[in-house]
Amino acid sequence: MFGWDWLAALVLFELATGYTPGPNNLLAMAIGFSHGYRDALPHIFGAALGFPIMLLAVGFFLAPIVQSHPGAYRILQLLAVAFILYLAYRIATTDPRIEREALADAERGRAPVPFWQSVLLQWINPKAWPGAMSIATLYTVPEHYAGSLLAAAGVTVVMIFGAVSLWALAGRWMRRRLPGEGTVRLVNRSMAVLLVLSVLLMLR
């Protein structure tokens, strides 16, 4: 039903947005550092399940609009493209010192996060809302909207679990150390390129 180009575009989007610094990942790193990977698992599972639940809620609310007004879907798609390109620019130009300060802020709250608290965190995460809107509009197939949304939610569970786990493991092993600023810039710019590539795949 959905081609490899659809899956590749969605995975690239998830890599660029899910593996970069954000509330979920920085919190996972802080918990991993101070308590270890096992104690970070409730937060990891909460993020991996909380965002797809939010995605489905947002997506199925949009479903009647998509089915009744195809033009509205196109408008939402273009808005999602604009957001992703803006996000790519912000990621590419982020000052690594800001990320280091954000990590220090996250590490001050070292208590492990309960599962349900992590699920609810997704609804107040400013990074989650635009991401859910983008997936529901740009990374779905209008002719099979419900099926593609459910498939996207399934892919998202796997990608978020991997991303948050990686940051928790990084916190456990890096022990307060981040790569040099030059390396951080290189990673950020690589993520920005992945975002742009993802958009190009979906707009072919």
C-alpha cells in the first residue's frame, strides 16, 4: 500500500527530528547519567508510546477535513513543508553552547520520570505538536489516510524508542561529556540535510 519512498521519507524525518536534542532526549540523557539506563526505561517507554497516541489523536481529528476538503490537505501539507524547512535551518544554525546549557538544565532534575508522566509530557512538549502535525499531513497518503496514519504511528514507536534509548545510553556512558563544538555542528548540519531530503522525497 505504501512504497519504500514513503517509508524512507518518514524514517529520515524521524531521524532528523527524533535524534536531535529536545526535552525527551535531554531528560533521558540526564536520567541515564545519574541513574542508569534501566531507570530511564519508564521515560523511554512513555515517550515512545505517548507521542504516537498524540499523533493518532491529531491525525484522526484531521481525517474528516482531509476527506471532505482535499484543498485543505494541500494547504496543511505546504505548511508542514514550511515548518520542516524552518526546523532544518534552526538545527543547522544552532549554537552548540546553547545545547550544552540545555543539557546542564536537564541534569538538575535528576529524579527518574514515571511512565505516565512521560506520556503526558508529550502533550506539553513544544517540539511534539508541530511534529505530529507534520507527520499527519505530509507523511500520510490521502487515498489511504487512516492506514498510512496507523503505519506512521507504528514506525514512530520504533524510532522514538531508539532515539530516547540512545540518549539515555549516552548519558550513562558519556558522564557529563558532549562532543566538541565542531562535531556538534557537523551532526546538526547533517540532521538539517536529512530534513530537506525527507521533504524532497515526499514532494516528488
